Amino acid sequence: MSQPVQPPNQPQQPYGQPVDGNPYAGGPGQGAPSAPTGNPYGQQPPAPTGNPFAGQQPGQGAPFGGGAPFTPASPARNNVLLGVAVALGAAIVAGILYGVIAGSIEREVGYAAVGVGFLVGFAASKVGGSNPAVIAASAVFSIGAVYVGQLIGISMILADVAQIPFSEVVGDHFDAVTKAWSQEADFMTYLFLGLGAVAAVGGAKKAG
């Protein structure tokens, strides 16, 4: 007696069913799904830190295409009024020193006149910058400083000759001092005035 013929195609296990007791095994040609790791936070994105720029790489610009954060520049030295005030104060001090030197040696020194102008221009430009108004004021005040120094020098000489106090010469006989300056003024006197102005411009450019 012949055996019954089996059907040519046996029924396959349905897709996704456990294979050999493995609940994670896939169907034919399918990779097995990854097993859970037990960490419910494993695939979550990192928590925010509160810093909106924390995720940027070094060298990246700030958001909105603004580039690097703005760094304020140091304030420019452009206080014209303060520069002019400093020029005036320096001229007064330098003029007095110039007069004391000229009166002590009873002669004028060209280097001293240059030093007066340079000091005035340098100090003014250090505070007020290289503004043309500051430079011009420095030159004018330097001429005045050299002139005042010459008057102080003449006053010291007259006080020594007349044997009277310096304060009396300046306070009571200042007209005689200016008259003596006019009579004694020569080419070198005006040259020293010009040297003071030129030196002031040079000192201002040096400081600027």
C-alpha cells in the first residue's frame, strides 16, 4: 500500500513569530532588531545647559550672522577743550621755568625755547589728540610762553641791577619791563619765539 504524498510546500512560520524560542529573531532575510539596553534615556538628545552658544564649535560666529561678539574700542583721545586747557597750563609752567633759566644766566638759550614748545605740544596732544585746534593752540601758547619767559628773565635782571625785589619790578614797573623787551628785541629774540611754535607742532605730532 503506497504512502500518502506530502504537499510540495510546507506552511512557513508567520513573519515576526519567535524562531527557535528567540523572540527577537526576524523572518527570513530580516536582521534581528536590536535588544533594549535598559537605559530609557539612551537615545534622547542632551539636556539644555542654559547657554545658547554651548553647542557651537570654536571659531563659529554668533547667531544671526553677526560674527564674533562686539568688543568696544578704547575711547579716542579727542577731547579738544581739555587738550587746549592742558596746553595753556603747560605753557604757563614752561614759560616760568624758561624765564627763571634766562634770568639766572642773564641770557636766552635756544634749546630752552625749543623745550618749552615741545613740552606744550606733547602734553596737549597726549590729552586732546592730534586735532588741528589742539596743535594750533599749542603753537600759539608756546609763543606766549617764550615771551613770558623773556619778560621774567628781564625782570630778574632789572631787579638784580636796581637792588629791588622781583615782585616790585613785576607789580610796579611792568611797563618798564615791556619797554626794555622792545628795545632789546632783535632777530634772535623773534627766532626763539618761532622755535617755540615749531617745537610745539613737533611735540604734538610726536605724541599723536
